[in-house]
Amino acid sequence: MISLASFGYSCKNGHNNLSLNTIDTNTDFKFIAKYDEDKTGKLEKYLDSALNNQFPLDENIDLFVNLSGKDKFNLKAKKGILEIDFDKRNSSLESYIKVKKMAKGIQKQLMEK
């Protein structure tokens, strides 16, 4: 049987618009964040540190990020929206844990005032 875990969080309170969605199945891990554009800089700094690379999250990007050797994930972003797609089928458990931990870190950054 296919195991499906899904977590969704959304908050609309004045200027604080936040929607976080995580879908974790046997084959895929997907994280989607929709957030206030003014948090883009803070999120960029977090991802730059977590991945040892610079990603311009205020531009439209759609690229594959190498984690270690052959393991990679798809990162799509523009101001106010970030998506991570990770295919578990051809990736290591270590890379899956790294991507999942990074998604939790993103959530923490976006939920801070």
C-alpha cells in the first residue's frame, strides 16, 4: 500500500500570508511554500547556508540542485513561492533526510516574525 503523509498549514492574518504544504509518499517528497514576498531575503540566506550555494529566489528559477553525487532535487522559486520536488526512488536515505530537514528549516524561517 502506498503510504501518504500530508501536512498543510496556512495563515492569513493581515500582512502575514503563509501557506505550507508537505506531501511525503513512498516515491516522492514535495514541499510547497507560499509566503509574503518580504521574507524572500531571509529565505535566500537560509537556503544559501543550507546548500552552500546562492539561489536568487526573487527571480523565476527552475533548476535541479545536486545534494551528493547523483542525488538531486528540483527547486522552483519566485518571489513569494518556493517548491521542492524530491524523487525518493533513485536517491539515498541520507539525501531524503537532508531535504526533509531543509523543508522543516524553511518552515521555521517563514513562521518566525
